[in-house]
Amino acid sequence: MLLASPAWPGRATPARSEGSTALADGLIQAINDFRLQSGLSPYTPSPALSLLAHEHSANMLAQGFFAHDEPGGKTFRERLGSVLVAEGRGKNWIAEENLATTEHEPAVADVMHLWLDSPPHLANIVARTVTDIGVGIARADVGVGFWAGRSDVYAITVIFGPSQPSLRKSVLVAPVSGTVAVRPAGQTKFHRLRTPELLEVGSEIDAELGRSRLTSAADDEGHLQTADFYQGRYVADYEDDFPEIEPPQVVTTVTLSRRLTGCPGTRTTAGVEGKPRKPRKPARRQNAKERHVWGAGTGKFRTKGQFASATVRGTTWFTQDACRTTVVKVQTGLVDTFDVVLRKHVTLRNGQSYTAHAP
């Protein structure tokens, strides 16, 4: 029996499998094929939404309920909101969810037939207000609670939501306060950021007069990380951290990008350059002979200057470039500072700083 979208306590041992992964991929393909036939753009597969969907499927089997809201626990809005609000989306975010369950692995066509015959589920499949899709499927040998007396049970969750960052490809940037502007990769002009925006790597963010929130992919499994960067201008990207490790760990990089001028013997400095704009409030903008950025958050982030970089896991820190120095200061937490010239690492803790010098 196949059921579409309540609730009993219990335990199970749900887990992902190659079969469930193939089923998830098949559902995404079938949903996107239907959208294309309906004249709609396909959804973008999101590892982050897939991870959230799998967690809900596994939780339903473990606790023995079949519903969008946990019995005596989080509602759907609370469950999704804990992630989307943290990204800087506020309270007006939009996301939807389809559920299905069956005894024994279902066929993609059977699940699609069930949802297409249900107006609420069909509405989510053809929605125009969301862009990304995540499918999570969990299986248990023996069902409990709602599934008591059944074996080889499957729980299927599909989340339709807003755009999410993808490892090595994109980041999500949201304005927190003040004025934040962005220059998407490959473009020459900045535009003011008023709502969260998914940007390709290599995009430049101007938060000299504001505070920006950067959400990036921590890995290819769907985990996300968020940090605020402010009083500075930077380019966001990913790079391998300790590339000798297999698979290599990936760190999100924030490279100081405001052009330095007036440095003796050079027209500009090394590093990422951005096309300067006419300052709206010159008195508040950084001096042309120095550039800096503050960072505050949790995750694998690295700020990069000319002569040093600072890698964090969760802290509040400051990175500043001048013509011949890069200064890293730690307000709270722990920072691994790498001196590019001396090729050495220096660990900084609360209140400590380090200055790297040009050769």
C-alpha cells in the first residue's frame, strides 16, 4: 500500500541505501520532467534540502509517525525555519513538502501517480514560488507506531524550497544591516542587495557600509555553515584545505578585494582586485592604503590578505591589509593564521594578534 501525506512513539533503524538514492534521483527527474511538460523551469537539486528531507524521513520511521509535524515536537515551519531563518531569510520564507510511504520499495511512477492525483501535492510539484528540491528516503526492516506490523517500510520526504548554496559552485549572501552591494561573478557592476541572493563563486560583496551574511556548503553531503562579514569588501570562493587528505577538506574563502592605491613602488597590490565604485559616504569608507573585514560565525571559513590568511571554525576576528603588512586580530575564539611569506602557522586566541610582513 502506498500512502501520501498521524502519530505514535517508537524506534527503528532507518538508513540510506543505493536503492533509495536511485529512487530519490528518479523522483527528482520525474518531477522535473513533469514541470518541463507543463512549461515550467526544472527545480535545482539541493544537497542541503535533501539532507533535511532525509532527516525527516528517518525521524518519522524512528518515532513511528507519518506527518509533516513531529508529535509533540517541531512543526514543519519550525523544522525548516531553523535553517532558512539562519540564512538571513527572515520570517517570510516559502517552502513546501510532499510525503509518501510504502511497504517495500515503490516505483517512481507509482509515487508520481499518487501525488499527481492529489491537488495539494500537485500544487507543490508545479509551484512557481520556489526553485530548489531535495528528496530524502529512509527505510526500516520493521515498522513501529504508524507502521506497526509492517516490514521493509519506506518513508519519502520531498522538500521544495528557496535556493541553497552548492559546494565549490555558489554561496548565499543576505543583507543583515546597513548597505550591502554585490557584483556577481562575470559582471562589472554592483547592485544593492535587498534580499538573499545565490551567487556564483568569484562574486564580490561590498559590506563596507553594512553587514552581510554568507552561507556556504560545508561539504557535499548538504551541511551548511554561516558567518557574518562586515566593514569590508571581499570575494567569496571555495578552496581545498589540506589537499593531501582524501577527500580534501574544503574551506570557504573570503579574500579582501578593495583596491589598494598609493603603495610605494606598486600601482595596485597583489590579491583579488575589484573595480572601485564612487563612494557614497567617503568618510565612512576604508582608506585607499588599507582594507579590512570583520568576520563572525561558525564553520570552515578563511579570510585572505596579501601576506597572511586566517582560518577559523567559529569565532570573531579581524583581517587587515596595508601596503606591506597583513594583520589578523582575534576578538573571541581560535584562529589558525598562516604567514604566506614565512610559510608558518601561528595560533591566535582571544585578544591576540599577528602581523605578517611583505618580503
